[in-house]
Amino acid sequence: MAIDVILGLQWGDEGKGKIVDYLAKSYDIVARFQGGPNAGHTLKFDGKKFVLHTVPSGIFRQNLINLIGNGVVIDPITLRKELENLDNAGFEYRSRLLVAKKAHLILPTHRYLDAANEAAKGHDKIGSTLKGIGPTYMDKTGRNGLRVGDILLDEFQQRYENLKHKHLGLLKALPDIAFDLDGEEKQFFEAVEILRSLKLVDGEYFINEQLAQGKSILAEGAQGSMLDIDFGTYPFVTSSNTVTAGVCNGLGVAPRTIGEVIGITKAYCTRVGSGPFPTELHDETGELLRKEGGEFGATTGRPRRCGWIDLPQLRYTIMLNGVSQLVVTKIDVLNIFKEIKAATHYSYDGANHTELPYDLCGVPVDPVYESFDGWEQSLEDVTEFEALPKTARQYLRFLEEYLGVPVTMVSTGPERSSLILKEMAKV
């Protein structure tokens, strides 16, 4: 069996959680392969809303195994809160949630450093979620980090103190900020006890054994491809590889195990935090997209920047990820628009281009748009692609032709049931 991959193709917030939740019923295992609690995967069903930050989005499917892979960074405090929410909602997870021992831990001082570093940048800040993600990955690559497996060691407390001491030394060179370290440490060690009670596994052996047994696996990405540490809009990126290649390092599998790559894009585009956003709208249309789409961060609550869909950007991430299927979400947000636009080219260096410049932060680009007639009607009761308004079908077919990838699913609302299958995803 192969590992199918599902990931976002923009700057995050594409609606991955809902799609993973839907597809999960066709798999035996859902595995998160990177990122941390800076992710916010929102799912709505049975009139209830759930937001997951660390736990894979397959947790709501009965009997499905969920693995937090070694490429994920875990804040025990955040994880504890997620598990309490699952307990309160009556979802059994202890027999189905596994944590890779090689996943790194986010310490309270990682979050302290994150906030202090961001404060030091002033107007040049990256737009961090302040969850300690960057400092944790820095310790990982600097070979100083603590891992989940370390909590089982007798000397864990000493290792913690050593890393904390290093962090406190670094903080002396940064601005003073309000941070209740004693209170956060108390919560941290209480949450570590909860983490110890979960099923901790050698993730790389587990996942490869499951593959050998013929089990079907869905790898779940976090953030978006344009936030990839290598290929995103550097330096306004996250600290991990958010593209398909990250699955191999994040789960411990060979490249030949990758099967279908399901890429998700909104019918328009959003971004949270700082950094370039070529199609961003600073007018009433942008504000209307934000209002209609409820565009506020699931993790931070910050208002998202909004704009029209960016096709050169999508071509770029489709190429990087090897996308074989496209999922278009939140098309219902466009219901009220008489005219819809899509950027088909970038204008820079005196010419039109379909390729992104080396440094999208340093090269000013002007998007070149193509306009489409809107459908100006609700899609609430539409369950089949051919029942969509003609102009909506034309818009989706244009995306397919321009991007060279078939659209297999279209999301028409936040609920689990608001999904059109244009062509069943191969699983």
C-alpha cells in the first residue's frame, strides 16, 4: 500500500481538517507529519464545532488509528486541552491515538523566547503564532531539543532544567515581556503526565510495519505549502517542510511509498500574519470576503488577509507537491459576488510571467486578472457537480485546465455533509 497525502496549497487555512475528516473513513490510519499547535484544523458536524491543533483530524472516525509523527512538535499543555475537549465531547481516543517518541517537545521557555524574539523585531516581525514553534525547531536542528521519548527517562527533569537554563540565558538579550514562567511550568509538568499515559511508539517502525501489512494511510499536513521553510515566502514562513517531501522525514518513510497527493485550495485566497500576498485586496471586496468566509484564524483569532485566487502561486505548489487531485473549498463564499477574478499571471521586470520570482518578498509583482461571471445564488442544496450553476462549473473547469489537475471535490460549506464529489478520490 502507498501513503496518500493531503496538504494545503496556499498560505494555510485551506480547510484541510474537514477534508481529512471526510476521507478518513476510507483509511486505516491518519498521520500528522509536521508542524505543531500553530495549526488549527476546524471541523463541523452534528451542529458542533471542533478545532484540532495537534491531534490528527481522523480522531472523530471510530476505530481509526491516529499517529502524531516524529516531524511534529508537541506542546503538552495544548495537547492536554485538546484531549480534555475530546473527553468532554464523549470521543474515545486512548486506544486510537499514538505519539512518535522522536517528536520534539515545546517547552514553556520556547514560547517565552518566541514572544520575546517577535517583540524585538518590532515592525519587521514575522507574524509568528507565538506557540514556540520556531525556537523548538531551532533546538531540534541545534541538537539541543527534548523529545517525547525523553519523558520516560529518569533524568528527564535534569535535561529539562539544562535546556531551560540555556533559554533563560538567551532571554537576557531580548526585551522584557510579561510571561508567567512558574505558572506555565506547573501546567507543563501536569500535561507531561497526561502525555506519559498515551501510547508512545517508535513511529518510523510502526508506520512501515503498517504499510507492510497492507494498511491504508493518509498523511495530514499542517500550515500551507507557501509557508514551507525551503520553498515558501522566506523569511515569512514556518519552521518545517509543509510540502509532500516532508512526509518522508516527518513519518520515517521512503519516497517510493507516496501515492496520491491531494492538494487543497480555497476558491479565493487568504493569509495570516506578515509577508507577501500578491492578490490581497485592501478594499470593500477584501472585507466582504473576510466577512462571508468568517476569515479569522482558528489558532490565533487574528483576521485573515483576503484576496482573489492566485493561479501562478498554485501552479508553483502543485509542481512542488506532485499534486494529483485538487480539492476546492469555500466556493460558497463567492455566492454573493457578481464578478469573480483569478490572477493568471504576474507582471514584473517589464513582462508577464506564470513563474514566481526567486524572492517574492523582494520583487514587487502586479497580478494580471481574468474575470468570471458569478452565480449569485446559494449552493446549500447542491449535491452533484452538474447541479452547480453553469458559471460555477465554468470557473472550476477553468481552474482544472489552467492548473492541469482534476478537481475531485468541492466544498460548499463548513459542515461535514457540504461536499460535492466530482470524481471520487482514489484511496
